[in-house]
Amino acid sequence: MTTTVYGLKNCDTCKKATKWLDRFTVPYAFVDYREAKPTPETLVDWAGQAGGFAALVNKSSTTWRQLPDNRKAAASDAEWKLLLREHPQLIKRPVVVTADGVMTQGFTDNGFKQRFGVGA
């Protein structure tokens, strides 16, 4: 099973997630989404799995708080896609996609143990 971890290389949570994967020898590829921005189609897929575009966004981030109110009130999928392509750091991280196409966000030790069936 191939796993792709999307995030930011300097993000502490992403670092914890990749260290966990290394510790349990789960093969993965890391994609920094500032350097390789998710495609609009990928964002639509992630939003569908997360429960909508708003669920993808880390609303406690500095980037989110600094956005003008009109950008925070994205009313269409097109506006959300534009916002997240322009500011990929708004996406809650890490985004973990396994070979079966299932996407999850965030990292917890127990969550990863359950997701990957190891270390339990």
C-alpha cells in the first residue's frame, strides 16, 4: 500500500506524522503542497471526503486570521479552490492519502495505529 503525506516540510505535525510512519516502517511519499500545489480536482476529492471545503481549512491558522473577511466567506467551490490553491497552507495538515484513495487529515498516534493497523 502506497501512502502519500501532503503537508509542509517545516510543519511540526507533519514531522511527527512522518516520524511515526518511519518508526512503523510504513512506506510513504511526502509532498510539500507549497511546492506542488494540489490540483483543483484533488481539492474537490479531498473536500468531498472531509465533508466540504470548510472542513479542509485550519481556521485557527495565522494565514486564515489574516485573510480579509470576503475571502473567508467563499460561497462557491470555485472560490474555495482558488483560495486553497493560492494559500495551500490553509489546509489542515497533514493530509494522508492511501493507495485506496481514502483521505484523512491530522495526526494522532492512536489514529495512525488504527488507520495503518500497526503498533496497536
